[in-house]
Amino acid sequence: MSAVRDLELDNMILNEVQLLLSEKRTALYTMRTGIAVFAFPLSVLSILIATSRMYQLQEVMQWLVPLLLLNLGLTGLGVYLIARAFRRIHHYDRLIDGFKRKHSKLAELLD
């Protein structure tokens, strides 16, 4: 009876760690999305700078101001997503390390 209970406990702990690892993977996907959202405004601005000889700034100001505001918003969103992902990843790493300290079999699997 004790062996069955230990096996069930091991399975439960393994399932919890799998859940934490999947949450960490989701946080990594969030970071990837944040990097892409952050990079988009930079590429738009580099294209605008590269083609700046082809237009007069005063003629396109009504298009340029909203575009720059949108780029600023996207940059802020990218920074937020990246910072949130970093915090979540560190949180999940601490939880997984706690499980590894408590259960030596788990430490052998994850190291």
C-alpha cells in the first residue's frame, strides 16, 4: 500500500513540474512575441530614415505623427511583454528549483 501511495505522489509531483515547465514555455513564447513587437517599429523607422530623401517632412507630417505614436505604443507593448516574460520565467525557475531541492529523483531528471 505504501509503494502505491509513493508512486501516486511521485506522479503528482511530476505532473506539477510538467505544468510549471509548460507555463515556462508559454512565458518564453510571450518573450518571443514581445521581441517581434519591439522590433517592428524599429524596422519601420529605419525604412523611413532610409527613404527620407524622397519626401518633404512638412508634406507627410499628417501621416508621420500617427505612425510615430503607433510605433511608440508598439515599442511600449514590446517592452512590457518582455519584462513580464522575464518575471514569469524567473518565478517558474524558483518553483522548479524548490521541487528539485525537495525531491532528489526530480533533481536527477532535470539537471
